[in-house]
Amino acid sequence: MMSGSLLITFDKVWKSYGQGEATVHALAGVDLAIRSSEFVAIMG
């Protein structure tokens, strides 16, 4: 059961660096939901 109201959502987030064969996909279709009752650390 999830408690707390939904504060932030990200759906299908993509981030790429470079071009062509040198492209690096740092994020590929990432989903994230953070509720008011949660503690979250995002590193990188």
C-alpha cells in the first residue's frame, strides 16, 4: 500500500550524450514517482 500524496512524477525520461556511434544513453525510458512520505537520493 502506498501512502502520502504524489509530489513528482517523471515518465519515459531519456538523456543521451554524443552523436552517432559515440552516443551514450545515460537514461533510457526511466519512470520515477516520489510521494510525500518518501526519502529519495538521486546520485550520478
